[in-house]
Amino acid sequence: MLWSKLKTALSFSGQDWGVLCLAWLGFGVVWVLLPRRGLKGTQGRLLGVYRRLWGVRFSSEGGAVQRTREMVQVAVGYWPGEVNCLARSLVLWALLHRQGIEADFRIGVRQQEQFTAHAWVEYQGIPLNDVPEVYKNFVAFDGSILKE
């Protein structure tokens, strides 16, 4: 298992490592700020941190959307606590945004036995960090929730 993880890690490009580290840092920013500043305040601070640490936008060619999604998932696996859908989606959206990739941050709700909310990111109408059938379980608010 350790050898498999090491082999996978060695296959990451420098850009992958950068995105992975920024995702991990982003979870910390969200964990600290979301309860204190709310969604919009946390979004602004997270984008500001990414601007300072990731000064140059690099090309979004070559599968950057999927690689960014994958690196966020890898970062989730190494975060010491739980990363909920809101934190995961906020970090993924901000990383894509920083690369100049237009993605939509979506929030949906469902009312069954109790009220439940869920967040995910879409690229060209396709959920990136959730199953394509997410709309069967949650009614999404119209349009993207976050805009810069």
C-alpha cells in the first residue's frame, strides 16, 4: 500500500504538486474562516491567498480540470479531519477559477425526513466532484452561487 502511494506521488508533475499543496492549504483556510466569515467572506480570502501564492496563471490546457479535481481528492485523503462537500467544492472552484477555468459552484437542497443541503462544482454542466445524478437527490439553486 505504501509503495503504491509513493509510486502515485512520484508520478505527479510539478504543477500537480502545486495544486495539491494549494488544495491542502485551502482546506485550512476554509476550516478557519467559514464559521467566522461565511461563504462570501471565505471565498474572497481564499482567492486572495491563491493570488499571492500562485502569482502566475498557467495554461488550463492538457486536462487541467480533471487533474485539479484529482489533486483536490488526493488532498482530501491527507487532510487530518473530515472535509465536507462545502469545503471540498469551495477549494475546487477557487483552484479552477485561479487557472482561468469557468466552473459553477452549486448548492442544492432536499427535504425528506429532514432538510439537507449539498455543494458541488460543475464544469460545462457536468458535476466534477459528485455523481452525474446529483440532480435526482438535490434541487439546485439557479446558476452558480459564487462569482468573483
